[in-house]
Amino acid sequence: MNAVSRRAITGIFTPARQGINLLSHDLSQVQQMRGIRVKVRNGNLEQALAVMQRVMQSSGIERLIKQEQTHHIKNSEKRILARKILERKIKSQDHARKLQTILIKKVRGL
């Protein structure tokens, strides 16, 4: 079991509090309180852990957990992360620009 799964399991199996005021908690705390539930079928814990890891990746919880890690990040990893972030930003701006031109054409009736 890897470190992400261990860390997620400790967050999942903590007892949930009743009557939480959502305005006073930030999003990560609310997500942790919600938790992820995975059924273990026929006592197959490995398959349940694999399903849980896929669900965590798709919901973004794994990314939040990795951001909290305090270990050293190599400069090469920092460059790769910076490049990926820049590519996402440029792609998002490009999509926004395309959407804006489509909406302008639609409003003008072209």
C-alpha cells in the first residue's frame, strides 16, 4: 500500500462530525469529512484499494494530498510541473478566447 492510500485511509476512517457549518470550513476539510466509501467484495482488499485510488485520482483528493507533502522536490521536477501548469494555463486561455469569439458571433447574428 503506497503512502497516498495510507494517508487517505487515515482521513477516511475518522468519525464524521454532525451539524457542520460549511461556511466556517474550507473546501479541503469538507472533502475530508465527506470521505470516499468503497465496498470490499468477497474480502478482496487489494481490489478495493485499487478502486479507491482510482476514485481519489478522479476526484482530485490525491492531488490535494500530494500538495501537502513537505519532502524535497528536485529542480527537474519543479521545471516539469511549471511547464505542465503553463501548458494548462495557455490551453485554458485559448479555450476562453475561442468561446468568446463564438459568443460574439452568436450575439451579432453572424
